[in-house]
Amino acid sequence: MRLSILVVSRTADLLSRLSKTLIGATDLAAEEVELLVSWNGSDDEEQRIKTSSSYPIRIASRDPYHFASNVNTLAKQASGDF
């Protein structure tokens, strides 16, 4: 099973907190989870993102904020079963 987590974000702190909570939320192997992000924040804010889990964060797009469009872009790139 492969899990794709799709996130639209512009806040490093919230994205970092999400990464940290994944540690206790699943016991899937790192290669079974992809965390795809549509980043809408600044370059400086992006540099503040901290990955606390073994699941890497991949900034998959940097399009202007439009939730539906951003999520659809991520969904096209997702390789997960769920």
C-alpha cells in the first residue's frame, strides 16, 4: 500500500507540525508515504520548513493559491493507492 498526503500550505510552522504528527499517526515505512505540497508561501518561509518524520516533504508545485486547482495539480502527481 502506498499513501499520498496532499497539502496546500503557506505556513512553515503548520507544515512542520504536520510532519511531526505523522510519526505517531502511522507505522508505514518511509517509502510507502509521500507528502506532496502545493506551496503558496514566501521563499523565506519555505526555508523554515522542518521535516521531523521519516516521511520527506516534497514541494510539488508553487502555484498561486486556489485550493481546488492546487489539490488537482497534486493529485495528478500522486502515486499512492490512497
